[in-house]
Amino acid sequence: MKLAVKYNRVTLVASFIVLIFTGLVYYTVIHFILTDQLDKDLTIEEDEIISYANTFKKLPLPGSFKDQKVVYKVVDSGSTVEREFFNTDFYNASENQSEPGRGLNTFHKVNGKLYEITITKSRVEAEDLVRIIFIITLGVTALLLLTLMLINRFLLNKLWKPFYGVLEQMKAFNLADKNDIIADQTRIDEFTELNQAVIAMAIRVKRDYKELKTFTDNASHEMMTPLAVINSKLDTLIQTGAFTDRQGQLIEDVYLGVSRLSRLNQSLLLLAKIENNLIGDQENIDVKELLEQKIRQFKELIHSHELTLTTQLDHRELVMNRHLADMLINNLLGNAIRHNYRGGEINISLTAQELCMSNTGYGEGLIADKAFERFYKNAASEGMGLGLAISKQICALYHFQLNYQYKEVRHSFVVVF
């Protein structure tokens, strides 16, 4: 979920809650103010009636008007009459209907008689006024919130444009490219600082990458030179004369060590190139044809281990570097042969969705989470532990998935295209 969407949702929910709460409070306050105003009008009418009675020693005539009604009632002198305001119904004779009303019960003694005076006023106009004020207020508030949301939507998109521009360039950033990150001009201080930090980081990364690449190339070149010298000197040494069995074993160990070091150097360099996407020359690869070619190359080795090979190959083409495709299949097939036992089985299945290689083998399976880590191998393995790591990097380069599972005494490696 994008930040702007999250912000708008939170703002909408919070504004809606505040709108409901403040609307109820506002309605209650306005209703209370208008009710208080009606009570004051009733009090004024009460004062006028009492003032008239005190002046003329009689009560004014009772009356029923459009919005007011006055009623007198004689009560016993010993009766208790309390002065109180109350809500009641007011009958509007002109419109022949009942309306909400507000009344006042009071009392006054005239010529020795105690009168209960009931004054009733219509509340319909006050209620209509409250309703109109409430609706207008809600309408204005809703319009304000809608305007605020629209402004947030379009303004936020415009404000966040520099951020998304830098983000897209960071996603497309490649160490091998010469293109630099170019930030959009913005007046927002935070985005300006972000742009400066990203540009500075890209410059540092490219500089460090260039230095590391130079170091790697130089180290590889310098390492290959003494290895070639060692091989040449060993060849010369062998031709100098006969050696004892012990001397022959020592020379063989040196040969094996130099060969292993040379392969390790080449594998690490290849991993660095794959990780930095420095492999080009893409072409259409017929995976079925490549598998059949590799099977023919490993045929003698398979027969020497007395392995049973079963295949089920469908046609599938991939756009890859041929050398990397060859290395991927070579590593997987070589791994299936090397970690098998004599008389074991190898099954190769190719569909439009995946390539699966499974083989029988000794011992327990590898730890799935560590199977593709560099230099990780089981105790029985004589390899360098880089074959599966290289295969994993090749798959990652082309957005494939390389999965491992151990089931029913079978090691299975599945490449999901």
C-alpha cells in the first residue's frame, strides 16, 4: 500500500469520526441554546402575566394563538404547585396538527385565589432552525473534507513525484552502466537531502566497484601467472629424470593442488561476473538439445559408475548466454553423477515449466537453506562447494528458481523457469 493511499485512508476515517462526534456535540449545543431561548421567552410571558395581575388585580384573558397558548386553573390554597419547564405537544389549530412544544408551569395568587398558570409555546420553528443549521454545517464540513481529500490526492502525487523518480532510477541502477542517477529539482528539503544522499551513494558504490573490479582483475592475472609458472616448472621437473614413489606422490599432490587452485580462481571470477551482470551474448538455447549433448558427453562416465539414466524431455527454448546454460546443466548433471553410488539411478525431466534432475545417493540430504551457499558441502564431497552456488547465481540472473529437496533417498534439483 502506497503512503498516499494509507494517509488518505487514515485521514478519511479520522475525519469521519471527528465529523460524527462534533456533529452530535454541535447539534446538542444548538438545541440547548434554542431551548434556553424558549425558556427565556416563556419567563418573559410569565412576568407580563404576573405584572398585569398585580396591576389590575386580575389575570389577563387566556388565549390560544398560532405559536402560544395560555391556560389558567384554580387550585386549592394548600396544594403544592412547583414552577417547572417541560416538553409537551402543542396543537396548532391553524394547521390542525400537533407540534413539539415547550411549556412552563407556574402559579400566582389573585384576590385570595391560587391559580396554576400554564404557558405553552411551539418548538417547531426552533427545531427547524436547529435542523437547518445542522445540515448546513454538515454540508460545509463534508465539502471541506472532500476538497481536502482531492487536494491531498493531487497535491501529494505532485509532491512525491521526485521521490518516485529517484526510486525508479535506483531500481534500474546497474554498476556496469555508465548512466548516473539524475534527481528531479524539488523545493522539499527532505527530498533534496534524499536525492543528494542517493547520488552520493551511487558515486561511492561505482567507485568502490571499479576499485574492486580492478583489484579482482589484477589479482586473477597475478594469480594465473605463478600458477602457469608452477605447472611449467613441474613439467620440466618431471622430464629431468626418474623419481622414487614418494617423490612421484609429492609431485602428484602439487599438481592436484595447483589444478584445484586454478579452478577455484576461475569459479570465483565467474561468480563475480554473474553477480555484477557482466555476462552478455544472449541467444535462443534449445534446452532439450543441450541436455542430449551433455548426456552424450557424460555417457562414458555414467557407464563407468554403472548408473541407470532415464529421461523425459520436452521441447523448451530459453534466452540465455550459451556458456552459462552449458555450465548450469554441466553442474547439475555432474553433481548427480558425482554424488551417486555405483548402480544408482539418475532421472532427468524437462517440461515447459521446469527442469528436474534427481539422483540416488549416500547418506542424508543437504540442508535446503544452505545447499546453495558458497563452499558448503557434505563430508563425503571432494568438490570445492562452488558448483551449486554458481548454478544458483545463473538462475537468479535469468529470474529462474533453483530448488532442492531430499525425498525417498533421492536428491532433486528443480529449475523453475
